Amino acid sequence: MTQSFERVNDIADVAERRPTFLAVGVFDGVHRGHQHLLQRMVAEARAGGARPGVLTFFPHPKAVIQNLQGRIYLTTLEERLRLLAAQGVELVIVHPFNDEVRHTRAADFVDRLVAYLDLRQLWGGSFSLGYRREGTAEFLAELGQVRGFTVRQIRDLVMWNGERVSSSRVRRELAEGDIASVNGGLGRPFCVSGEVVMGDQRGRTIGFPTANLAVWAEQLLPANGVYVTQAWLGAERFMAATNVGVRPTVNGHHVSVEAHLLDFDRDIYGAPLRLEFLGRIRAEQKFPGLDALRAQIRQDVDQVRAQLS
């Protein structure tokens, strides 16, 4: 169960100035490596009577600096906050990243943390705060000797299947449709959420109605294909065969996420639906006609039922 936490969008808006251990980074995905760092920080903060907090940047600095467009995030911002809170942090600063922040000197940025938080420890895996990435771990450690805080750089490598866990690795494996490795690196199932919206209702005409999700346009999706998923409708859980792709058999053009919920027959248009991806059945393919597509979907559904029953 996620504990309550304070969320602010500006350092100056933090309600109370008191001794704080703060982890700084993007934390996209909040994967096993992030969890390792945060759990250590939270434990040490509590042992020392300090508040454990996180400063996370949004949008992603690379999106601003490199002008990236489209799907770049492993989670929505709200999901990131939920996952951060689940690690036990009591404060999350969602700091905007823009040209002004990009050109802020590292010492000036840290001075605000000291002034408004009573910063005692600054935590991270790699440090590159401030203008031209001048705020390295060494720079910040020297600054901390004057400003009254210490720097904790966690370089422990969190491994999964012989490779270091990182956000870039999870993104790569997601693009390959390797859900087992994605989930291993995240330490939980990869998920997407969205409101159920009206599609072309073609699935209903072939006997397999689907819930079409309006997924956030900036969240990454797995490689096109059919997946074993669990669908959460509030507290209710259903087995689901989910297709991610353009539906080439019916000449689709836009990537969509459509879930066929097994043993389900209700109108849920407008409802929020959450999909947890547990495995990949096959790549997306074009069939010679709807009869062949229907037969394949029937096999897909049988495979989902066999894996999840």
C-alpha cells in the first residue's frame, strides 16, 4: 500500500524546513536500480531522524535538450509518483526542466535545496546538476563541506540476467517486446493505463470485442504484437489478450492498444483501465482475411487462459 507523501512543484513550496536526505534524478520507470538507491536512502534517513525525499525532473532533461518528441517515458508522471511513494519517501518535488533550469548554476540550485529543505544528504547514482553538467559528485561534495551537507553516490550495480539494470536497457527491451526482461528489470509488470474509448468495434463483429485504451501519447509501448495481460478495472482483475499495433489485416495506420477481456461482457466506455503485461504471445502479423484472424485470436485467447488460469 502506497503511503501518503507531500508533493510540490517548486522547492520553495515545501511545507516544512527540516533535516532532509534527498535523491535527485529523473527516475523514469523507478526500476530495480532506482529502488535499491531509494530504499537505502530511506532507511538511513529514518535512522538519522531525517525526512527522505526525492527531486524528480519533468519533462525529461533529454526531451528538452535534444528536443525529443513522441513516446519517451516508461511510466506516466502519476505512476512515477506512486512508485516513488511506495519506496517510503515522504516528499516528492516534481521540478520542471526548462531552459531556465538548464542554465542554472549547480551551486545556485543546491543553495535553494539547503535554504528550503535543510538539506543534510544528497543522494544519486550519477551527478550532473546545473549548467553544462558542472555539478559532479566531486563538485557537490566540496560544496557540501561549506553548505553543511554530504553527498552519497551509490554506484552498486543492480544486475538482472547478467546485465546492469538501467532505464535505457528497459527501453531497449520494451522495443524488442521482451516483456520477461522488462519486468525483471522493473521488478514488477510493465503497465499502461487509459480511459476506454470507442474504437471501430470491428472486434465485436468477429466475436472478440476489445477495450480500446487512450494511452498517454508520450508513454512507451511494447513492440507491436499480442500479449498476455492482466486487466484491472478498479479492484476487479481479468485475464486479457492485448494487441499493440496497427491492425494490418484491416489496413490500420495508427498504433492502438486493444484488450480482449476474457469472460467479460459489460459496457465500460469511459472507465479507466490498467493493463499489466506478463508475456508476449506473438508478433503482429497480417492475415489473408477475417476468418484467419478470428482463428488466430481464438488461439491467442486459449494461450492467455492457459498461462493465467
